[in-house]
Amino acid sequence: MRGKLRIGALVVLSVITLLVAGALAVAAGTYREASQQPVVISRAQATADAMKALPDNGAGFIVVAVQLEPSSKHFDFVGAGGQRFGEDQTKECLVIPPLPPLPFISPCRYYPVWVVAVTNQGCSAAIAINAFTGRFGGGGVGSDGSPSAGCDLVPGAGEPETNWFQPRWG
């Protein structure tokens, strides 16, 4: 009986050791990702990412303006036709899928925003793209301020697959 108890205790201790080692590796990856200097994506990449958020990858849409806003803390984009699109206090946080953002481990940051204005015969749209990650950051549709069926935005289209326990900005 004592032998089974020792084996059980050894197994539990081994599992705890592996969990702690895994947590340390994830924390190190999180720190490394958070400390890297981000690089702003190009205008062409931002335009390509914005087109992915449109039906049929933007087929039939014409890009009418592309502008880099310095921060997602506050921006107000005004298109050539008077179309307005802006955001306030938008941040992204470092997450470790499948966990939610953790208050003491997950730093958050503002990010520069590429705003890509597109149009077709049925509507116009302003699409915000995170200039660090290329991810969809929001958008506004409708040439007259109302949503248009031909301009439905598809957030998350074309984003890379999520890897569990690999830190990423999101």
C-alpha cells in the first residue's frame, strides 16, 4: 500500500512540475512577444488585408483612399465624399489562446491604423486595419450612412489560424 502511495505522489509531483515548466515557457514567450518592437505594415499590405474583409475579397471594389492614422487611441478619418469613420480608445492585448487576457500577464497597447476607403456601385466602406498585425480593426459601410447589402464586412477573413499557448496580439 505504501508503494502505491509513493508512486501516486511521484506521478502528481511530476505532473505539477510539467505544468509549472509549461507555464514558465508560456510566460517567457509572452514577455518576448511584448518586448519586441512592432513594425508597421506597408500600404499595399494594408490594402490587401482590407480587401479580405469585403465580399469576394473585394472583387468589384475600387480603393479611393488609404491613410495611416498614428494611433487607435483616437482618430477620425474623413473620406473624399465626406464619409466619416473613427474610433476611440481601441487597444489590442497580448493573449495566450485559449486563455482570456490575463490582467497581470497580458499587456495592452494602442496601435497605428491604416484606414482604407473603398467603393463600388452599391456602397462605400472605410475599413480600419491594425498597422502592426494587419488584422481587421473595424469598419463603416453605406454611401448614405445606412448599411448596404453589397458591402457587408467579414471581420477575421484571411486571419492566420490560432495556435494554442502561443502568445499573439489580438
